[in-house]
Amino acid sequence: MRNARAMRTERDSMGPVRLPRDAYYGASTMRAVQNFPISGLRFPRRFIRALGLIKRCAAETNADLGLLEPRLAEAIARAATEVAEGRLDDHFVADVFQTGSGTSTNMNANEVIANRAAELLGGRRGSKLVHPNDHVNLGQSSNDVIPTATHLAGMLALRDELAPALRKLHASLAAKAEEFMPVVKTGRTHLQDATPIRLGQEFRGYAGQVERALRRLERAADELQEVALGGTAVGTGLNAHPQFAARACERLSAATGLSVRESDNHFAAQSNLDAVVACSGALRAVAIALFKVANDISWLGSGPRAGLGELALPEVQPGSSIMPGKVNPVIPEALIQVCAQVMGNDATIALAGHRGFFELNTMMPVAAYNLLQAIELLAAASRNFATRCVDDLKATERGPELVERGLALATGLAPLIGYDAAAEVAKEAARSGRTIREVARERTKLSEEDLRRALDVVSMTEPGLRGREG
């Protein structure tokens, strides 16, 4: 129990509130702490950084417009910079599960910045020398600040975390594609043997999935560039200078290196989460692609004796507490679990997108939290998958050894003897346990040269008609 000396009293529009004496937040934030003792989850660092940047650029813009005394604006900008740099993170205490507009977190930022700015001006915390609403929140509303912070944080996380991680994974997969290109193995469709493929071609496919994922994320980031700042409560821009948002966005662009622009339709910008939903959909597509890649590599490394065993995965830790010597594909499994989490995050964001009633969406906090978590998880897991699994993969002899026994080699005979006759060869090979070559030698009139050309597994990995000239 805190004693009286460790507490202070602040007032808001609802009356007095007791809160920790050393807290930079104020009465509104304390009410949120009391009202939402739900999860212990807090907005991530990137979101708090985005809030700090917005508040700094807002103060500087309002000063330029003659709406805020320069002395106050400078103190607010300095305090907001400290927020952006993470120096005051311990004072952001509002739970993610709160009011659907994110007002608790916006006021958390306003109060922290106001109290720190007051200190910088020689005042004390709680003095209202700098007012959280009148000064820090000037020209703003939670209804346009929180979606703007979500877009800004999302763009920063995509650019600085996920895109570099995926580029690293793409480079690792592309390098393995080149390394494994000489390795010819059996392809598989429907989990059944298919015509030969180069192991490098399989990995070229994986690299291509990641490359296309990056393109989708670029398009998603483009949508996030349009922000709601300037719409204030319902999109009309009430109590904001007409030039405020455009000028603040210019400052945000300069501060981040991003292209941040004021929405040309504020009613659309804050009544829905469409851009966030679209970005989450792109993240879901990334997760599904990586799930496929990790799953394939796990299967190709299965065994080592009773599985496919075409890849040797790096042995990074013991795999069993009871079976000595067992090693599991733990790095792909970690990535697969992240992918599942991201798909769940997307479902939450989709549901949040439904909660747009009239002029405001009221599930912004949980959407922002899930979006940023998805980006951070995919970034960390992709980088880990590249460095601790893909980079050290080795091809075994298992794949090439099985190619000659593949029944789908009969596909190479079809241009010479027809589909039906080739099917009969395949069926006989399956019944007898012999190879396609052995059965075709016995049941067709093809010469050894015809068979060599038609069943050349290396040439079967390239486009064209097998077994015919031209």
C-alpha cells in the first residue's frame, strides 16, 4: 500500500484522482488503469514512438501557425522526443483492451508529455503548466491520432523490421537454389511421385514466394501512407487549423523518411480500418507462404531413415527428452507457430474492421496491437529461419537415388507411345517393382537411344517435348 507521501492528487473533468507521485501520466490515464485491469498487454515500442513523433510534429506545426506559444511548443516537442526515443516508456500504462477509440492511450501520451514539458519549464508534475488537452492535444482528437499512429508505426515496422528480414530470407533461399540446382530428385504433386525436378528449382519456388510477399507488403505500405490526422472527432476537422494536418504530415515525413500524407477523405479515414485490414491481409499471405516453405523443408528433412531424408537440416538442439540422439526440425516449427499466430491476428483485425459504426471504428487499439505484433513476429521468425536453418541446409543423396525408380518417368514416354501405353508401362512397373526403363525396354519397340533420350531425368527438368527431335 502506497503511503500518502508517495501519492499526489490530480483533477480531470470528472473530479480528483489519486495517483503515484512520480508518475508522468495524470488523472485520465489513472482512470484507465483502474477501469481496464484486463491483460497487462501494452502497446509496443513502435506505437509509442509513433505517438511521440505525432505529438512533436503537432506542437511544432501549431507553433508555426501561431496557435501555440513558442516556449510551450518547444517544451512539448522536447518531451515528445523523449517519448519517441523510449525514455518514458514506463509511464505508458494503459491496457491494450480499453476504449475502442484508443482515447486512454492518446491521453496517456498527452499527460506524460504535458507533465514532462512542465518539468522542462521549471514546473512540477500535475501542475497543468502545460495542459494535456489544450496544448499537447491541440488540433487533434484520439479519433485521428490513434489511426495515424497505427499507420505510422505499421509503415516503420514494415520498412525497418519485416522487409529486411524477408530480404535476408529471400537471399538465403536464392543461394540454396543455386547450390542445389545440380541435384535432380523426384517431384511430388498430391503427395505422390511426379516428374523429376531439380532441388534448386524447388528452392527457386520458395525464393519466389518470398519475393512476391515483399511486393505485396510494398503495396500495403502504400495504403498506410494516407493518414487520418486533421479529421479530429468525426472527420470535419473541427478545432484544427485547415493547414495543420498537411504541415504536420510534412514534418512526419521528414522525421521518418516515409511518405506520410493527409487523407483527402477524412470521413473515410477514421470511420473504418480498411488500410489496416488490407495490410493484415498481406501479412496473412506472407504467413501462409512461409508456412508452406517451412512445412516443405521439414518434410524434405524427415527421417533420417524412415522419412524422405532429401535434406539434412542443421542440428541445433536435442529433440527429445526420452529418445537419445533424436533431432527435430525445431527452427521450421517455430516459424510455423508464428505463422499460425499471425493468421489468428488477421482474424482479430478482420473482426475489428467490422466494428466501424458511422463516423468511427471502435476497435482501433486491438487492431493496432495485432498488426504490429504480426509484423514483429514475422520479422524475427523469418530472420531466424534464414540464419539458423536455411543457410546450413545440405542436400543428401536420397533424392537422386530415388529418381530412377519414380513411376512418373513414364511421362517422358507419352510423346512417343501415347498416354495409354505409357500408363500401362507405369502400372506394370508399380506391380512388379521394376523401373519404368526396364518395363519399357520389354514392352515397347523403343530403341536404347530412344529410351535414353525419353527418360533422361536431367532434360526432364527443362521445358520441351522429351524423346522427340525439335
